[in-house]
Amino acid sequence: MDRKRGFALTAIAAVVFAACTPAATTAPASQTPASIAPTASAPASTGTGSQPPASSTATAATVRLQLQWTPQAQFAGYFAADKQGYFAAENLTVNFVAGGPEVLPHVEGTKADGPEFTISWVPKVLEAREGGSDLVDIAQIFQRSGTLSVTWKDTALDDPCKLAGKKVGVWDYGNEYEVTAGLLTCGLTPGLENNGDPTKQFQKVIQAFNMNAFLARDVDAAEAMIYNEYAQVLEATDAATGQLYKADQLNVINWNEYRVAMLQDAIFARKAWLETGTNRDVAVRFVRASLKGWIYCRDKPDDCVKYTTDAGSQLGAGHQKWMMNEVNALVWPSPFGVGMLDPRFWQQTVRVSKTAGIIKADPSIDAYTTDIVKEALAGITDETKGDGFKKGTVEVTAGGN
């Protein structure tokens, strides 16, 4: 069954009341306002991020950031912006609103009373815009996609076109788009479960947000983020050997290599909100502080792992260290400067979205803007492109502990 979720789906509401002093807090999506009590976050001396003193002219503002998922190193740059005082230096109070399996960030961010800033994937927002959303991509944080499909080496399923007639695990809620778009390039569509043609179709299996079905071999292929679920396989014990699984036991289909990868984590804000009062200035300040946070995580990833676990990550420090290493490789290098959108990748995202039926037409010209990022980057003196960046090596730990 195709369980594609449209823009009109209802998500769990996330309501966070504002505090008065520049600080940040993380609240689960179901958190009640009375239980939120932000703690002050003073600027710290870091040696990176070129933190200016708090502006005496900038108007104090309280904003919410809707995370795409629960706290994890995928969002470490924002946690660093809090802990290092970059938000405070911009006279901002930032409340983090946790996501989760039942939260659709682009839906929450579209609401008139929703969070001022939202982390989401671009194709989900393009689909939402066709349904009436006015979310605008104001900072493109991830420069490349982290989506994989993995299979067991002993199956020889090492190419998307070999998945005809197979059980292919994907997530729903729009997380499956790269996988289904990639299989479409092989002429493969879902529907095998409805007595379809095994040479032209596959069985689309909605997998949980873990790798249990894959480890049990209940699916032939499973969707995995390189920074999360892929590591969960390597952190699991192979019953046949008593040792952790090894990378050489897996085939990895990296959708970046098949020209169907699409832009993922970006900072979005509502156009109507940006055009109200001094909100555009607030957006510039928020983006500038966030970019400094990502620069800090590039240069001091171990600190950012600690900030992530302090924020309440559900998986352990070992897993977050893996995630931080892989997320850095999605952010860096940033050829045009961190947060700047690569127009070629935008065009690819639009092309794939149209071909796969996610959207019907090209998005309007105001679907993204680089003006806010350019203004934010002008206030940062540290190196912003990550020239010469090289991904580190992280030791896999049992259970991600």
C-alpha cells in the first residue's frame, strides 16, 4: 500500500511558551507549556565561531526551532549555538521543539502560530507549498543527502535495478522519496503486494524507524541514514559470530550516486512571518548564530557530541559520535559558504520531485532565498567553506554506547 503522506495530514502540535532572557531549551513535541523553564546560556570563549558581543541595538526576541527528529547530533550545530552563547550574543532566546515519528515538521512550521524556524527536507516542503504552505528555505545546511538503502552482501542485491520483485523497506511521511524515485529510474514501481509484476514492481514495506526488520531479514533492502540507521546495523551483534556486524557484510546503495538524491536539512521560515515587522532581522541573527554553531561542530566535534547527549539524545554517546562525524561530512565542505544553497542541487531536487510525482510543477521563485544567509555570513570571520575538510574515523561501539 502506498502510504504517502500529503501536506494536509495532521501532526502532533508543539506549543512552547516564550522566555524572557537569551537562552535555549529542548521540549518534546507533546510538552505542556507549564513545564518549560529555559536556563540562561552565557557566551563562552571558544576560539572558533567569531562570536560578537551581544548587540545593544538588536531587539530581544524569543523564537522556536522545530527539530525534524528527537535530539541527536543531526542538530548539533544548533545545540552548539546555544551552549557557546551564539544565540545569546544575538539577543535571542531559542526554544527547541523536538520532533518524532508522529510529528511532521513542515506541517507544524506552516501553521500561522507554529514555530518561527523549522528543520525539514526540501522535497517535503516543496510538496507542502503546492498545498498552500509559504515556507521558504532560508539556509541550506546539508549540502548532500544522507539517504542509503542497504542489503546483505550474500544477497548480491548491490544495484537498485536488482530490487525487482523484492521487499524494499522504506519510511513514510515523505522520507521514502529518494528510494522510490531511485527505483523508478529502473522502471520499478510499488505494488508487488497486490499481485503485481515481479519484473516491474517491488513490494513497498513501511519499516519502523530502526533496523529491526532488516536485521531479522524480513526485508531484502532497508532505508537507512548514513549517520543513524546504517550505524545501528554496525552496532548490532551478529549471532553467527558473536561479534559486531562489519561493513563488508553489507551492500550500500548511496542515492547520491544515482542522481536522485535531494536536498535535506534546511532552515525554513514562513514568508508571511519574514515580512512582518523586524522578523527578517531576527532571521539573519538566528541563521548567523546557527552557522557559527556548525562551524564550531566542524572544528570541535567531541564538544558537540557532549552538547547532544546533554540535550537528551535517546541513543548513546558512541552513536552520537558516529552521527556527528557523518553529519559534518554532509555539511562540509560547503563550496559557496555554509548555509548557501547549491543551485545545481536545487534543480536536481526539483527535477526528481517532478519525475517521481511528488510535485506537479516547478516551485515559485520565492521557494528559497540566499539573501539571509549572505547577510549572516558577512558577519562571520571564521572560515565558512570547510576547504580541506576531511571526515574523521570513528570506532563503532556495541549498541552505540
